[in-house]
Amino acid sequence: MRNYSKALILAMLSIFFMFGARAKAETIKIVSDTAYAPFEFKDSDQTYKGIDVDIINEVAERQNWDANMTFPGFDAAVNAVQAGQADALMAGTTVTKDREKVFTFSDTYYDTAVVLYTRGDTEISDYSQLKGKTVGVKNGTASQTFLEKNKDKYGFTLKTFDTSDLMNNSLDSGSIDAAMDDEPVVQYAINQGKNYAINMDGEEVGSFAFAVKKDSKYEYLIEEFNQALADMKKDGTYDDIMAKWLGTENSSLTSTGDAAAKATPVKNSYKIVADSSFAPFEFQDDSGSYVGIDMELIQAIAEQQGFTIEISNPGFDAALNAVQASQADAVIAGMSITDARKKIFDFSDSYYTSNIILAVKSGSNISSYEELAGSTVGAKNGTASYTWLEEHAAEYGYSLKAFDEASTMYDSLNSGSIDALMDDEAVLKYAISQGRNFDTPIKGEKSGEYGFAVKKGSNPELIEMFNNGLAALKESGQYDEIIDKYLGTETNNEAAAEKTVDETTIFGLIANNYGQLLSGLGTTLLLTLVSFACAMIIGIIFGMMAVTPSHVLRTIAAVFVDVIRGIPLMIVAAFIFWGIPNLIESMTGNQSPINDFLAATIALSLNGGAYIAEIVRGGIEAVPTGQMEASRSLGISYGTTMRKVILPQAVKLMLPNFINQFVISLKDTTIVSAIGLIELFQTGKIIIARNYQSFRMYAILAIIYLVMITLLTRLARRLEKRLK
């Protein structure tokens, strides 16, 4: 009997430990919000990050949880735990009396306050100013509870949203006048570049906590969470997480690189963008390959750190926009680190200290800033040089003229349309070594530091790898070799001596660059043909709609034509290439980059389609109306009359205008170079950036366009005669 009892007890203990072990090994389903930065949000690498994610990962590691964290959204997460479809909730959840009836909460891990915020151009500093206005709030939050209690008192209307992104988009568009959210969430949005203002003190509303369904079998998770949280606060891990996401001094940037360290790449390949013409930092050499300090530096760092990169050179503005739109992972483009840019980008350690310096044409009498009085001084728009000159214009009495391209600015100094210019010292020295007849009579001004940059909050491992690699290159001496290669006087002289073709002549320019020019020409022709074919389809459809008896169809056609023709082509292209991906990402959290050729094709097709629609409408209306009336009086249908009687005559009237529109479309391809597409015109600008032979290069481009348009026009006219 005694042996039987022992066996029974052992069996029961075995079952207990077996099920206990199974419970411990069971996957814990934790649900969270989808977009509640900095507590949880999806980064550009499509992984969720934030305070809540880091805390759960740390707790799971300490308590040996097999945790599976998903992000269905706040309301869905709360409902999932209540319905038993998930085991626990970690979503910046405020502890309230009502929620304590449904959930068991852990110790709090963050004390929160809610703040009212507006667009930067609107100042609301008291709740009484909200009278008659609409205030946005996320559904089911402490902010909503506070506003519900006070809306009648202050006379505002409350509008609820499912996510912070949708609420912020409504605030941006002006459909709401103000919004309320948790202070760290709003502050994070401002740090990401949102133009918001907080003009009132926040309201203390409670604290965030981890939660499970009340009286569920997962109550033990609360005790384990509390124990891990207490340990994290003792050893500093908790403070590190908070500083990482909320601290002003702590960010994803590594303050200094470790030459012996190598971070782990998150992606198989990183897309790096750079300027297209900023010698000696990036420019095309005689073979058409991009070279320069930035190009060699990023390639050497990638090799040293063991990550793969794809480099493209769309131009400075296009590069910055590509990173902001998540179409690229990082930018290296001789980019100065400024406070304004830090709101949008995370920067690496500085890799070059930049000076700006004044240049005059050789033989000029200007030798000091005081002698600039009454003169015109040029600078590239948006640069440190422009900022410095703007700040000192009143002091020294000169006029300031802005330029988009360095080559254009240098040509203006040569031609005498400006008296002096200011640019980065390294760039000016390179230009002088390439034959520019300039002097630099005044000592340069320190302007700042150049840094490698990623979109704020994205790709922190890329910054760490760059910093580590930069430190390693400096330690090995390779960094100095790269700098000396492009900035050393002897090196520049040797490079000039090695040139086998004289690029100071038109024939020399063609001989040395015909491959690049042919490539650009091919892109231009392909873009023209594809976009014009699409424009013809669009134009015919809307042109036919414009002359139909249906008032609705005529209105739609008129709106399309007015809207597209009323917006400059460059803005249409920029909106398609940068604006739409940004809009999609802000609404869905998913990146949707658009290829530059596709964006240019869509922009040119829409633009051309609007004008062709008017050509079609005008051609049809030019046919005497009596012919339509006569045909209809004979019982012939509208469609048959249009097809058999009107269109054959109208097409002959339209053909000359179609040819003219084709020529316009060809010339309009130069405009879309603004989004970084390297067609013929952009190719020419890239070549000019290397050799500064702008007059001769533009003459070559003019001849190419003239010959091409003349041949195509004659071909089209011959086709027109055959059709007639």
C-alpha cells in the first residue's frame, strides 16, 4: 500500500511538472498597436521597433518566454486579448479603473501626459481658443477620455481616428484644427520633421502597463514581467531603452566609431544615393563611371564592414527626396550637418570638415569683403555659402544671386554677370585645377561638417557600420589616401596630364564622351516614344469625352484638362516620384517606391494627354456642325456619324498639331531630369560638372536636339502627306 501511494504521488508530480513545462514552453501571443511611434512602429526595413518592442524582447529573454509579437492595431489588440485570441497586450495602454475591470495590469513602465498640438503656423495656447473648432483624437485613448469630458465646456467638436497617422494627415490637410495625443508620440513626430507646435502644458492622465485578460491562465506573466522590469531598472537597461527612443542626446547615431567593431547588416543590399555633379566628392570620369571622395569612401567602408551597396547619382535634391520617401536607404553627397537637417535625418560622424571661400575672376580688384559693396555675389541655393552670404549681405552691401548648378554659377562669373561667388573650398580648388581662371583672395570661412545620413529613425545599423568603417579607414591611413587623391595639388596635376583627349574643344568633348551622350540620347528617345504613345491614348479618350452629348463626360474631360494643364510638369513629376510614395507610406506604413523612368513616363503622358485632348476636341469641333446634323437627320447613329463622317475629316486637321505636340514632348523630357532621370540633358550637366566646359557642352546638346527634332519633324510630315 505504501509503495502504491508513493507511485501515485510520483505520477501526479510527473504530470504536474510535465504540464508546467508545457505551459512554460507554450508560445505567448502578445499583441500591440500598428503605428504608435515611438512605442511601436514599422521601420523602413519593414520590422517593428520602439519602446514596447524593446521592453518585451528584453523581458522575454530574461524570463525565457517564447514570445510572438504581432501588431493588429490598438482596438483589434484589446479585442483579441478579451476574446482569448491573444495572451497579453503591450501597446502603450493606459491603466484606468474601467480597464482594470477587464484586464490585470503589470507595474507601470511609463508615466504619460497628453498634449494638444496644432500645425506650426497655428497657435492655440488655451482651451478656450478651441471654440467652434474640430479636434482630432485616437479612438479609445486617454486623450479621447479627456476631450470628451471637456468638449462641451470649451465648445469644440471631437473627431476620432483609428491611427495617429490618419489623424496627423487630417491635421496636415486642415480637415481638423488641432489634435491631442500622448506627449512622447507628438514629440517624436516633431523630431521626424512634422511641422507641429505644442503651445500648452500637457495633462497628466496616467501610466502605461503590460496587461493580460483578468482571471486568465496568463496571470503569471504579470509577475514575471514585473520582476524583469524591476531588474531592468536596477541594471540600467530600462534607462537605455528610454534614452534610445526619447532622449534628445541619445539616438540611433553612434557618437564615435569603433575601428575594431563590425555591426550586422539588416538588409542584403543597401541603396545609397549621391549627387550627380559635385566634384571632387562625386562626378563622372572620362569613362562615364562615378568617382570622387564620397564614392570611394562609401565603397571602402562597405568593403571593410562587409555589407553590400547599390549606388546611384540622381542629383542632390533628388537624393535627399529619395531618402525621405524611403526610395533609398542613405545619402552621401557632401552634405553639411545642420540642426534643420537633423530633424529629418540621422547623421554619421563627420567625415570631412568643410570651408567656404570667395572666388573672383583672375585680375579682379576685389581682395576683401568690404570691396564687395555694390557688387553681385553668386552662391548655390540651399548651401552653407548661400546662408553665410545672406547673413552678411547688409553688412558688406552686396547683392546675392542664387544658382541651382555650380557650373552655371562659374559661367556667370566668367561672363561677368556676377562679380564674385562663394562655394566649398574643395570644390573651387578642383575647378581651378581643371582650368577655371579664378582667384581666391580671401581666407575661407569654416562652414561645418559633412556627414553620411539616413532617414530619421531608419537603418541605425547603417550609421553604426559607417562610423566603424570610417574609424578603421582613418586608423589604417586609407582615409588620408582617398582625400589626398582628390584634393592634393600634385594628384590633380597628374590627372590633368594623363588626359589623352583635349576636352577644351567640341571635337574633344564628343570623342571623350560620345558613349555617355548616346546612352542619354537613347533614354530620351525611349521616354519620348513611350510617353507620347500613352499620351495619344489618354488624349483621344478625353478628347472624345469632351465632345459627347453627355454633360457628365464633358465635365470630367474639362476637369482633367484644366487640372493637368494648370500644374507645371516639373511639379507633376515630383509629386508622382516623391509625393505619392510618401503619401502611401504615411497612410499604410508600407514603402512603395516608383522607378524614375516610370514616374517620368506617367508625368509626360498625363501632361501630353491633356494637350492632345484639346487637339482632338478642337479638330472635331472644326468640322462644320451641319455635317453631324445632316447625318443624324438621315437616321445614322451618333457613333457611326462620328466614325464615318466627322473623324476622317478631323484627323487631317489634327495631324499638324500632333506633330507639334510630339516635338514638345521630346523637349519636355529635359524637365524630368529634376527627379534624377539621366536623359540627354542630365548627361550633359554631369559631363560639365567634371570638366566645366559648359558653353561647348551645351552647344553640343543644342545641335543634337536640333538634328533630332528636325529629322523627326520631317519624318512626321512625310507620314502626314501619305495619310492625306
